[in-house]
Amino acid sequence: QLSGVLKDLPDVPVIVTHGYWNNLSGLNSAISSRKDTFADISGLNAPLTALDQAADLLGCEHLMFGSGAHLHALSCSVQNMLHNALTEKQQQMVWYENAANIFGLNGGI
């Protein structure tokens, strides 16, 4: 259903939260074909290569750090960010740049 909504509303920014790997892989074409659509990494809590796989599938320009607080342990998201094969620039995109862009904070960082 979300895939259809993403296609029907191409100009509405969207952040998909608490997406597990199977959810994100099923939405990859809907997310990666849009400019302002992101998935947070909070559902990628195992294995540690999940962030690398999500980056390969969606591109770092569509990923955002998310803790999943109250549903997931913050440490899982932090560990994904500390142990991955992403470049420093890609990590910056996921840690804060994508969030700053979607919330219009790019001048304040």
C-alpha cells in the first residue's frame, strides 16, 4: 500500500520509519525513484552488514539515522553506523545531512 501512496504523491517528502529489511527491499524502487524519500535505519538491527545492504539497495541519499527508541535498542543503530563499509561522506549523509536537508536545516549545521 505504501508503494502505491509513494507513486501517487511524488512531491510529498516521506520518511519511512521502523522499516525492516524485507519492508525496505520491497519498497526499493518506490523509494529510490523519489527525491525526498528516506528510510531510517532503526529496523536494520541485524546483521551488522544490513546498513551496507540497504545502502547498496536504496543509496545513502535515501537513508537516515534513526534510533527506533522504545521499539529497538539505540545501540543497534549506533553499532550499524560504527561498523559498516560506507565512506565518510556516506556516513555523514546518513548521520545528519539527509535529515538536515529534509527539515530545511542545511544552513544551520
